[in-house]
Amino acid sequence: MRFKDVFSIIGPAMVGPSSSHTAGAARIGRAARQVLGEMPRLAEVIFFGSFAATYQGHGTDRAIAGGLLDFSTDDPRLPDSIELAGEAGMEISFRQGAGLFPHPNTVQLRLTGKESGSELTITGISIGGGNIEIVDIDGFGVKLSGMYPTILINHMDYLGVLASVTDVMRQGQFNIGHMSLDRKNRSGAALTVLELDESATQELLRDLEALPAVKTVKLVDLNEGTSEKEYELKQEDKGKDSTS
Amino acid sequence: MNFQTLSQLAVLCEERNLGIGALMLEEQSAESGRTQEQEFAKMSQYYGVMKEAVHRGMNENTTSRSGLTGLDAQRVGAYNAATEPCLGGAAGEAMAYALAVSEVNASMGRIIATPTAGSCGIIPGVFLSCQERFGWDDDFMVYGLFAAGAIGYVIANNSFVSGAEGGCQAEVGSAIGMAAGALTEMRGGTPAQAMHAVGLALKNTLGLICDPVGGLVEIPCIVRNGFGAVTALAAADMALAGVRSVIPSDEVIKVMLEVGSAMPEMHRETAGGGLAQTPTGRKIMEDLRRE
């Protein structure tokens, strides 16, 4: 199922004008920011298909920049994000790509981290209604919807790595909704992607990182947005009202 | 979710003796692991955003960044107040509200994608105008949104909901189907009647291309939302009157997939054909590029 729940149809709450070209693009940018794990110093944005044809009119460029600043889809700062990115010290460029692409709304991001200088190339597609899939991370084929909290584990392809990963998950009582593994070559670098039912704790991430053969562990959680936080706060306020 | 087609959805409603909205709330809670109260609260918040967008579009300046669109909702609102509209007051109001939300979207305001931003006016237009007319409370409307979401979930997973994949039929068409089915249930129709409303509505938009001028979600998207709200009312009325979609809704959804898949790229949100490539459409695009 490409669309998993009612809020992928009614929703997201977003700043216009286009769910695929604005909200979806913002989510791809935000996922990329979280996979990189820090603010990018350099961001090269390459648009394909309909994205390439119409990105200026739809504010797709602003949406990507906003996502890279970790903004949610309904953040009122989105329309000014390119200027804000510049102020934050991010050098961002946009161009149209050539060659094959997997979907009419495809974007590739080539990022360099501000602190570590680490590099990341990530490809995302926007499939409609603000829903996305990250399809490639540094040459690893993945399928990451961002609908659920997602853990990315960079590791070496050794016998038993997955068993030790799932064992840590079981001990922490975390259920895995979707899992994929891709490797560069036998016994080489591998990337495992786990979609969880609920957000991961820092403890879980530390335990996973401590496993032998695991290089890095990253958490992507697009649901932790400004709007979600506001919503949670409002719920708390309501609770207070009803008890007082 | 325990259903993949509209006929399965209708059967499930009968088995559990629930309306579409109530059933979808149960299914959503089971899928997300959050309580029904939490999911209901989130949808209530979304309905609040829809109301806010209607209010903004009917009262504030919605001129878009391109300067091409804005304030048409207020023109229609003033006309509706001054005279008897051809549509009659109720449909005229639904049309004005739908235009209002779409204009807020085009001016980079806050909306709820239903199912997309390009089609974000239709459900609020139908829902808010009917709420005022029939005196429904907010909770009732929120169940209606869950019903619309259930219908959209089936359409999206069996066909598509993005203009770049399937043309405007996938966005505006889907939204009309969702609004029509939900409204049929809210007016007391059975799940089976609601499914007929979806099929009747979808048949009317099959083949509609996505040809935005300058690639902007403005021309013709905004007026198509206005028309869409009116069509949803019509489809609900037909279904409530007992008109059936002889080709079952699930089969109509498959036709949408077939037509959209065969649609040339120039008519799928690339601004490479249709209204975008008319002499006037091209001139607008050139003027925008120069700015």
C-alpha cells in the first residue's frame, strides 16, 4: 500500500501551493537533513521531470530549503526559507538534471555537512498528497516513506548483524513495521532501514551504535514537526482546562 | 486497513454495523497504535484549519505571488449576497468557500491537503456550507472527514492522487468523489449509496488533464475547485435519490488509472500542454520568467 493511513489522504497541514511540489518537497528536504544528521554547509539540488519543469512556480526550491532547515510542512517560515538558509550559512544551488529518473517528481540532493564535512547523496520522489519515498541513499536502494519513525543503520555485511539488531529491538520492545537491507558487495558496506511503530529513544540508538560491525545510526522522524508539537501542547492545555 | 476496495469497505460497514466515518476511525486507530480519541482530536484540529482557511479566503487579501489570481471567492460571495445566484444559495456558497480555500493555498497560506493542495478547496467548501445549512455540530463533521478519508484511501491505493502521475482527474476528481461519498453518508444515505455517489462523481472527471498555466496551482486549479464543490453536491443528491453507478465505483477507479497512465506527459503537471501552452498561457509564463 503506497498510502498507509487516513492522514496521508486528509492532510498534511501545509503551506501552499502544492502538496506534491511544496509539502512533499519539504519532507524530502527534511528527511535528507535528518539522514545527514546536521545542518548542511553545501546543498546542490537537482530536479527531474515535473519538478524540473515547474519548481519555481510551486516554490519547490523554497520547500527543499525549508526542509533542509528542519521545517515541517506547515511552518510559516517556508516561503522565506532560501533567505533564511543563506543567513544560516547554507550555500544552496538549484538546477535541472539530465538522464533517467524513477518518478515524474524526482529530486536528488548532494549535501555536505557543516560541522563534520561528511557528504551525502540522496534521491527522493513525491508521490502525491505530500507523501514521499526516499529511494536512494549514497547508492543504497531504500524505500523510506517518512510516515513512521525510521532508523538507518550503516554497517558491514557480516553474518549475524541483522540478528543482533533485531535482538536489541526486541529487548527495547520496539516493533518493526518495515525493514530493508541493501549492500554494496558481499562483506562490504550495507545499509539497513527500519520503520518503527513508535519513535526511537536515545538509549535504543546508542545500543544499536554499540553493536559490532555497526558504523553509524541515524533517526529520521518527520512527524516531530512544529505543528505536531503545537498540537500536543494544545492537547495538554485542554487537559489542564478540564481539570481546573 | 482491513479494506482495499470500496465494495469491501461497504461490506465491512454492514458487518460491523458502523458508518464509513466511524469504521475508518477504528481502522485508523488500529493502524497508528494511537487511541481513537487522539486520532479524532488530530482530525478535529485539521477541520479547524479548514474553517480558518475559508474565513481567510472570504475576508483577507488572497492575491497570489504571481498576481494572477485572488479575491474571486469574495467576488462570488458578494454576488451571492446581492442577488439570487443561478445555482441557488446553497451551492453558490459551497462554490465560494471552495474558491476561498484554493486562493489561500495559491497565496502560500495554510491549508489541509485533501487529498492534495491542488484540490484542497472542495471538501472544505462542501463541508462548511453544509454544516451551516443543516446545523451539524463539529464532531459530526469530523466523522465526515474520516469517511472522506476512507474513500480517498481506496482511490489513492488503487489509482493515484497526484496530477504528475494521473492528471487533474486524480486530484480534483478524487476530492469530488470523496466529498460526494461523505456527504451522502452525512445526509443519511447507506454505505452502498455513498459508494454510488463516488462512482457517479468520478465518471464526470475521467480524463481531466493537469495543465496549470506557468506550472502554478492557480489557473485552472482554483476554479476547478469551485466547480468541484458544486459537482460533489450534485453527485450526493443523485445517489440519495436512488441513482446508481451502473459501472461499480471500484471499476471506475481502475478506469482512472488506465486513463491517467495513458495520459501524455505534457498533460501531467509539466505545463507542457493544455491551457499552459495556449498563446495566452505561454505569454503569462514568459512574463513571469522576466520578473
